[in-house]
Amino acid sequence: MQDGRRYRYYPSPEEAQTFAQWIGCVRAVYNGKDTEEQYLNWLRRYAKFSARSFAPDEGESEFTFDQAYSHLKPDKTTAPWFHAVPPQLYRNAMYQRNQAWQKHWKDPGTVGRPGRRKKGENDSILLTKELFQFWGSGLVLVGTEQRFVGVIEYREHRGVTAEPNSMTISRDTCNRWWVSFTFDDGIKVKSDEEILQELDALSDEELMEATAGHDRGIVQQVTSSDGRVYGYTEAKQRAFAKYQRRVKALQKKMARQKDKKSARRRKTKLKLAKTQAHIKDLRVDHAHQISHRIVGTPKSILAFENLKLQNMTASAKGTAEEPGKNVAAKSGLNRSLLHQGLGRILQYVRYKAARAGKLVVLVPPQNTSRRCSRCGHTEEANRHGIHFRCLKCGHEAHADANASDNIQLEGVRTVLTALGRGAAQPFAEATKGMTITVHPAGAVEASRSPRLAALAARRG
């Protein structure tokens, strides 16, 4: 399986100047390719309406990508610095753009079209094996015979277990430099079909025991059906509050500095970027810790709600004709949701679970917090804030704990459907073309299993 490592890099002034020049030239050629694509697309659409225009070759279409780049570089006499950059970097940038198009064409509804690179936001270059030699212990030889840079040193906090296939040198918004490697760690990742075939040997009771439901929310970040609760500690909350106060103070200070060309404003902007980057680093580190603990449990099936976080955090501002309501309250709710990092936690759980040979199942989120996990009675009045009390059977629990039990049951039902037990279809048909997000209607289909219904009724 492809693995990656990222390390902090502190370049010398000469190295920083060289890599900044390489990044700028590659960005200019990359954006030139974007301009060329837009022009060719315009020709394909509107050339037939103009006698003064011409259409490209008939064999070309918007679903083909030309990786040529030489014609996008300025002449050597006018811009010699473009020709001081290793040509492999231009080729690698075109390869990255081609891969971005492939991902878009594969899933256009989710992955957008590749756009332009912006200075300060997408500052990176991809180096392949002919441009570097990996020496290990924090040392890399970068450059070619004609364009030699030298040996660069990075902070190695975790070793690389194999020879890297590629290397990326990047600079973030607060002027921090990074060195990243990708390599094959030798771990064989099982497909969802292979994991399901192993789970097919388990009974309904064993599947229930091997499944853990996880409810994600604002009050409690992640609540598991096995009794574990994950969230920010008090020390982390105090750290966040301290840096958020600093962000607010720096934003006020920068608002008073009207001259955008001022050196003091530029320093304030850099301090603000560093503070915001530190907050992001704290959130990313916390998400890694939470996902590591979730995957480290003995459960083999990890069930989560398929939350539409983009819709949940949409702005309520509205338009000038139809202004929104309770905009301030909705903005506060959005900030709280984004602060929890619910999408990032699931993203990290997915790739770590794949490496551990575990299955991640997404279930419909409807009524998981309103339905009783004991009797199945669903009513809005069952929930009172963080408290849950079933009006039919009297079952009482924390609302998130009750929801995690429902997510666990839905996860088992969904797996049973994929195994062909809950619906009148063979195993091969149930798993055909299956992805990590298994059948969304699994709960309805698997409800035909009387054994699972009886098991759910006996639980607790």
C-alpha cells in the first residue's frame, strides 16, 4: 500500500530562493496550461458560430488531456530563469494535472475540475527519482548534474520504511517549508469484498458483537456503542481558546492597518496565518489521535452516520431578496461543527481501517437520535436535549449513546444485506460493485431477518 510521510524542512536562504523560483516557474506553466484548455474549450463550443474562428482537430475532445508544456515557456532570451528549472518538474506538473482530470471524469459529481494554482496556496513541486537521491536519516540529495542544489536536511521524526517513489517540496501560507515522501510500505490492503467474505462466516450474534456504532456530534465529539466517548480534553480546549483570542486580536489589528503595502501589515498578516495554522495543526493531530483509538478497538466493523456535513454547515445568510433567519445563531452552529472536525475524523478512520483490515460502513442518519434502541419506537418527543427517554418502553440513556446503539444496529443490518442474508439475493450479487459506503437501503432490506430483530430486542 502507498504510504506517505511529511517532515518539517528549514532551508538555507540559497535553497529557499532556488525552490521558490522553481515553484513560481512551474506554477506559471501550470496556469498557462489552464488558460490553453479554456481557450480550446471555447473554440469547441463557439467556433461554429464564427466565420473568423477555427475548431481544433475532430479527434480531440474535452475528455482528452495534452501534457505538452514546452510551448508554454517563454523564450530563453527574455526569461532565462524558466529554463534554469529542471524540465522534469514541468512534466510532473502536467502529470498531476492529468491525474486531476482523471479523478474529475471518474466522479464529476464529487470531484471538481482542476483549476489554477494560486501563489501562497498551492506552492509545491513534485520530484521524481531522477531529481533526488534518498540517503535516509533526514538527508536528501536534490538536483541533476546541470541543475544541482545539494544535500538538504529535514527533521525526521518518523523513519521511512522503503525507498521513496517520489518527493514533494512545499511551502504553506505561513511560509513553513515541508518535505513529503510517498513509498510502498509492503502492506497488502484487503478489499471490501474480501473483508465481507471473512465476515460471512460469523453468525448474526457474532456480527453484532464485532460491530461498533459511532455517533458524531457537537456536545460529544464521537460516542461509541461500546461505551467509549472521544472528545477534546480541557487542556486542549484551553489551548484552542488561547489561540482563538489571539486570532481575534490580530484580525482587529490588521483591520486598523489600512495600507495593504505596509510592512507592518504584512508582518501582522504572517502572524495571523501562523496562529491559524497552529489551530489547524492541533485539530489535525487530535483527529489522528481519535481515529487511531477508534481503529485500535477490537471491533471489525465500524459504523458511522452518512452525514452531509457540507449541507449542515451551509450559510443561512440567504440573498438580498430573501434574507435568512437566525443568521448569527446558524453561524455559531457552523463554527462549532467545523471545530469538531467530524469529516476529518471519518476520513482518517477510513484509511487506517483499510490498513488494519476492518470495514467502515456508512448508514442513513435519519431518526437515529429519535428512535429507541430497545423497542424501536420513533418519536420526536423521545429526545430532550442530551437526554433520551422512550415514551413507549421508558428506556432512558444519553441521547448520543442511544444514537450510537441505533447506528450499530443499522450497521449490522447493512452488512447482512451485503452478505445476502437480509434480502432474497445471492452473496455475489449483493457485493457486486460494492464500495466502502454500502447499500443505503440495507436497514429496510435486512429487517426481514427475524433473528436480527430478536437479537436487537434482547440487547441490553
